[in-house]
Amino acid sequence: ATEAADLPVVSMSTAYTAMDEPTTSKISGMPMQVAEQQFLSYGAQVSMPLYTGGKIESAQKISAIGAGISEDDYSVAVEKLKLDVARAYINILRLQRLQSVAKSHVRSLESHYQDIQSLAANQMAAKTDLLGVQVSLADAKQNLLQVNTQLSLAKSVYNQRLSRPLDQVVAIEELD
């Protein structure tokens, strides 16, 4: 739009008027017709800026700068999206490792619980030891549940960043 600001502008207009009867007016007491019953008018106009005090050139420079800024904004948005996808990817990997550790911890405590339960049945372990292991096992299961929930959310975020359905299956493996 600013490139055309220093070019001539041509405009044209037309009008057609039809009346029931000719327009008359009294001049010195005598009726006189001042307009026909039908008439047509048309016109053409050409305008061109001769001197604008640098206004057009400044507007063109500002427009060019604005276009450059838009390209930079787009580049920044693309790089931010790449970074967000990478962060989501890394978060999934981190949570998968935490999930593996939490599962291992639950299995270990379940095995320990069975051992303590056998010892308690033979009165070789105190009931407080059995209760302590039960509490630790419940905490470990709760921790595993929290990690599973966080992993599910992380996968949804990853899918969102990639504009995919949030519940699409995500199978991520570590890159070497």
C-alpha cells in the first residue's frame, strides 16, 4: 500500500437523475425551466502528490521495517516452539526414568513386606516393623501413581506442542 502512495490517483464519478416533471423557478415573476426532467452528470479527477515533506518515503521505510519485524517475530515463534517441544520431550524421558525407579522401589518394598510378614508370622519380627513396611509400601505406590499421572500429562503437553490429539499414544526413546 505504501509503494503506491507516490503514484497518481484517478477517480471517476457519474450520476443520473430522473424527475416526474422538469424543475421550474420564477424569475421576475415569470416561470422559467432550470433543470430538465432527466439529466446525466459525470466527472473525472486526477490527483498526484507533488510535495509531501518526506511523508511518503518515511511511510515506505516504516513499512519495510515492520515487515522485517514480522519476519523476526515469526522466527522467534518457530524457535520457541522447537524449544517447547524439546523441553516436553526431555520431561517425558525424565518421567519415564522416574517411573522405572518408582516401579523398582515398589517391587523391592513388596518383596521386603513379604519377608517381614513371614518373619512376623514366626514371631521373629515386631509388628511395628510390619506396619513400617506397610506405610513405606503405601507411600511408594502413591509416588508411582503421581509419577504415572505426571507422565500422562507430559505426553499430553508433548502432543499439544505438536498439534496432535492429546490422547495420542507417545512412544519416546532416548536419542544417542
